[in-house]
Amino acid sequence: MNQSAAMLAALLEKSMNLGPEWTLVDAEFKTVEDGKDELHIYLQHTPGYPALCPECGCSHGVYDTRPRSWRHLDIWQYKTIIHCDVPRVDCPECGVHTMRAPWEGDSCHFTALFEAQALAMLMAGMTVAGAAEVLREHDMRLWRLVCAATERARGNADYSNVESIGLDETSRKKGHNYLTCFVDTPARRVIFATEGKDASTVGSFIDDLKAHGGCPARIRTVTSDMSPAFAAGVGDRLPGALRIIDRLNFNLNLPRFR
């Protein structure tokens, strides 16, 4: 490897805190179609070190390897790609599985550090298209990352303390395509969204609330507009809750909240 690539590879090795079981074997610059150089770094599992079964965590000898690649955080201005032939283990209990590399994220395309950077940009308010342009990555990969992170976060969500909610519909696209969003009003967080704006949306919310430890009987107040559909849904599924008319929607001369 040339001197510049070796220096950048050393920076990556330190930032990833690789242990002795992983060895940096090569690094090179490649010129791509847009004329910019990419930094490609090649790692390998150090011979003699056992591999861990990703299912049970037990140590085993290496069965064989599978080539993998991950997009990493840019090192200086260079788009950085990590390559590694990742070991597979033949676990007597779990079967043949590919070992999980310590740098990989939840996506098969990105390292954990790249995922953290992308999600931080999106959570700060940047659009997926904007983040994709800055990160020089395909927007569909970022959408898959967002969906996976959202599902993971919702899987760990606890709605047992939800007592006051607000709901409103918003346009999903041109035409009569709507989403209804449910908000934990004291916490100022969206906790559920579903297609449509009819009474059944309240039932879908109740089902999701129960799935996350919430109790419909704990809901004391529901804030919404004057929609007859919402009124019917709340009356049917949350009969003990006090329904509050959102003043922003009560006066037709005021703009609707979105």
C-alpha cells in the first residue's frame, strides 16, 4: 500500500479499536466514475484466533469465510469502504453461521459508526435525500436504515404511562390519501401513525398501545378536531376519556395544524 493510504488506514484502525484478532492487510485508492478517489481498506481475521458463533457466542474454529463490504465514515474527503473475508463457524448447537464483525451495524451495507452519523443527521431534521447527497450514498439504503432503526426503537417503546393523547390526520400524498398520527401530548412525541382518517384508526392505535404495555383505561383525555369519525372511534374504544376539541381546528378561519 502507498504511504498516504497506509496513514489513513492506520487512522481507521485506531478509530475502530480493532483487537489482535483482526488484522489490517492492505489499503488502496481507487478512482471511480466521477473522478474522485475512494479509500478501500482490507481486513482479515487473524489466523489462530477462534471465531464466535453469532447465535450462542461460543468459540469455534473457522469453518470457511465469506467476502463482505461495508461503507464506513469518510476519512478526510475520501469515501471509505471496508472489505473483509468474514469467518463462518460450524457450531454443533446452532449450525453454520457467519461471524458478526465488531464494526458492522444493523444494516448489511454500513458500519455502526456510519449508521450513527447518518441517523444523527436525519434526527437533526435533514431529509433523506439531503443526507444521501451529503453522505454520497443511495437514498434507498438510508430509507432502509431509518425503517430498521424505527422498528428497533418502537420494539423497545413503553407506553404504560400514556394518559393523554392527541390525534390528527395529515395528507400522505396528493389526493385523498391520509395518515392519522397519535401523540403523547405531555411528552410531545408521536407514538403511532396509521393510514386513513376514519374511526378504525382509533382501534388500530388501541391495539398498538396494548402491544407496548399501555392501558386504554388509563387514557383520561383525547384532543382532536371535530371529525365525526374521530368522535365515533374515541366514543367506542375510549368511552372513559374526556374528549377535548382542538381550538386550532374549531375556528375554521384558522389554519389546520399539520
